Amino acid sequence: MSSFNSQLIDRKIHRPLLFNIMVWVFSYVVLLFVFTKGKTPMKIDFVYTLSFLVTVAIPVLINLYLLIPKFLTKERYLLYGVSLFLNLALFVFLSVSFLEPVLDYLLPNYFFISYTTFTGICFIFLIFMIVISLLKLSEEWFYFNKEENKKLKRDNQHIQMQLNSLRSQINPHFLFNSLNVVYALAIENKDETKDAIVQLSDILRYVIYDSNAKTITLKEEMVLLKNYIDFHKFRSHNYKNVSFEAAIEDEDYPLYPMLLLPLVENSFKHSTNSDGEDVFIKIMIVQNRDILSFKIKNSNTLQTNISSNKYSGVGLENVKNSLELVYPNSHSFTVNERAETFSVDLKLMNKKTASNEN
């Protein structure tokens, strides 16, 4: 709050000279009209109005440039209230007690008659204090919001650039791993190679083109995952032990593209083996109202090789970065790696749900 208020009263936003010239010239005209009650003013009216305006301007300026920055913006409300009251009381007392005697002494050729009562002076001081303070805060609020909007626009552009960068990293990474699958099929001269290439082309069409949308539906992402699982089954019969369970309430649930596929891809990478050992991958998707839960667990047969691969972890790291950008403070992401298993638990929440849980 203090930081916000400090920005609010930043002198780079407020222009004191221009602001005060406009405010006090207008105030002089208004006071002159009030004191003369709409009649043609005389010389004495100009002198008295100017003198009275000075006694009003001093406490107002003290409030604007001393009390508000020192107390109000630092949330010291009690001290601000007391200081404001004493500030007003002091200058009302000085105006009532000394304004006319001082004018008589400085300008003996003029005969001054008080234009206002004590109650009227208090009212004028209070009105000027409130109105001019609100004008200044309104002026700064307007420019502050304008700058904030510019900043938000720049931040959004920066986030979009980051997301595009992450997508550009995910697509080649996915293509590299997929081509390895096709390469393995080709070496073994398997009949499924042609079918795998056709299926891969469908997957890549989605990855390269359809993933450019801001959001996709959960149904579209699930179709992609199932196609990817079927594609990997071409490579090894060990992947028959892949379970995919889903409990979906709303198939049109919006989801950021290419968020779940790297997690499934990572599971296949961890489960790869050529010794005929039993491998498993268990995938569970549950969507209820505003919450999406994605859990994936697999056998971990490449722990040693992955740790030495400089490309290892690219997909997971990109998913983490994407989550921070697209779902800030509204997601949880847990990775648990053990000697024999590797699991990821992802939960997405909308902002309302996230705020309630926090």
C-alpha cells in the first residue's frame, strides 16, 4: 500500500507549478465573486480577496506537500487526522485574529470591513482543503492509471513473447523425440512405420498450427494425448500397459495449449527400455467445476541416462515456466522422482477458486 501511494504522489506525475497556477487563479475568481456577492468589485475587494486567499493557500499547500506524503501515504492515519485538524485550526485562528489588523497596518489608506463571519471562514477553509486535495489526488490517480495501463500492456506483450518462445522450444523438442520413435521403427523394419508416420503428421499438425490458439478445449487436448499414446504403442509392445482414465464434467473446459502433452511425452521417455521389462504409465484426468487435476505416474527405467542427457528436463521446465505465466497463483505442480517410479501431479484452478483456497 505504501509503495502504491508513493507512486501515486510521485512528482513525475504531478506538475506542481501548473497545477497551483490553475487552481489558485480559479479560486481567486470564485472568492472575489463570493465576497462581492456578484457586484462589480472595487480595489479593496481585489486586495482583501488576495490577502484572504493567501491565508487559505498556506494550510492547503502544507496538507498537499507535507501532511499527505508524510502521514497519509504511509498509512499513519491518526497522525494525519490530528495534524490536519491542527493545521486548519491554526490558520483559521490566524485569519480571524490577525488578517484585518495586519492589512490595516500595511495598507492604512484602505478601510477593511470583514466580508465573512467566523463560521463562514471555517467553512471556506474546510471546503478549500477538501476540494483542492481531491483535485490533486484525482489528477494523480488519472495519470497513475494511465501509466499502469501502459505498464500492463507492456507486461502482457512481454508475457506473450515469453509464451511464444516457450512454444518454439516445445515444438522442436517434441518433434525431436517423435522422430526418434519413427527412426526406431524404421531400423526394425516394422510394418507399422507407415501408419506411425501418418499418425505423427496429424499430431504435428495440431502441435504446429492448432496450438497457436490462446486456449483450447479439454476435449481437444485429450484427443491429442490419446493419439500420442497410440503413436508410441507402435514402437514397443511394452507400452500396452498404459492406462488412461478420465472423469470430465465439462469437455469445453478451457486449457492452455500444449500443457499436458509434454508431461505425457516425459513419461514415455522415462519408461523407455529395450530389455523387455515391464513398464507402466498411468494417466488420470479429473475435471470438476473450476478445477482440473492431471496425474501421471510411470516406471522409471532411464534415471541414469536422463541425468546425463543435456536435453533432459526441457519439456518439464517449459511446462513450469508456462504455468507461471498463464496460471499465476492458480496452480500447483509437483514432481516426484524415485528409484523405480516417476510421477507428476498438476492442478489448475481459476482465480476465484485459487483466492478461496488461499
